[in-house]
Amino acid sequence: MLDCDDPNKMGFVQYRCLSCGETRRIAFTCKACFCLSCAKVYTDRWADFIGRRLLPGVIYRHVVLTMPDFLHPWFYRDRTLLSPLMWAGNDCLKDILRTCSGAELDIGVIIVLQTAGRSGHYNPHLHILVTAGRTTGLHTTLQLECEKCEGCAAGLDGRRTEGSGRSAS
């Protein structure tokens, strides 16, 4: 990863224009998902993949759930805790929305587990896309507005997505 995009270490391909003779050298990359340069390609592909599956006209909120630093070693030593962490994140959001709405809701979520922070240190946390409403029929969405606690509205910043019209299946 340290040598990624270095033509002397990773190799390269060279092209020459048949008209003008100008040459262009393109370095090979490591294509590792842990490489910051190469991971951008994977991230963009994943975002496009998910974006095509979001329901058009539905507002989604991006929620990040983290944990205290003292818990990190527990999850580092026992990776089997990561799956229950994702279920706990789902249950946590359901509990928050139940408290805010006063009703039991079925929510749509996409949960992504990330085990490293920006600095590269072990920091398990969840990125969650959650629907910001509930359906009462096939295409009707009611917007959730929390009147009980201002923290819900402040902490869940809504974004309307422009979907392709395809639903997740």
C-alpha cells in the first residue's frame, strides 16, 4: 500500500499516441481495500450500488453510532461481537424512534460496520442509513417529527435521495 501508484515499485503501462508520438505512463495500483487511494474506488462503487437501491422520494438519515474507547479491546479480541453490535445498533434506533413517535415502527435500515477510524486505529462503529418515515400504504410516507425530544431532530439530519426508481429486493 505504501508503494501504491509508484511506477518504479508497482510497475506501469505506457501508451504512445500514434499521431503525435506523445507517451503517457500510468502506474499500477495495489487495489487493496485498506489503501486510501484504492479504497476510494470501492467506496464510490458501493455508494452507487446502494444509491440505485434506495426508494425514490423517501428521506434517509445518516446516523453514526460509536462506542467508548475502553470497549475497543473487547471487540478487537473477539470479532464475533461485531455482528451483535450491528443488531444492537438496529435495536437502538428502533428504541429512539419508538420513544419519539410513541408507536412501534418498522424502519428500513442499511447498516455498515467500519472497524477503523480516519487515523487507521481500531475503532469499531456503525454507519446507518435509516428511513425517516413510515409507510401507511404502498406508496404513502408519513414524516416522523419528534415532539417529545429535540435531540432526535437535531441528531438525525435528513437528506432526500434521488433514486433510480428501483426498490431494494
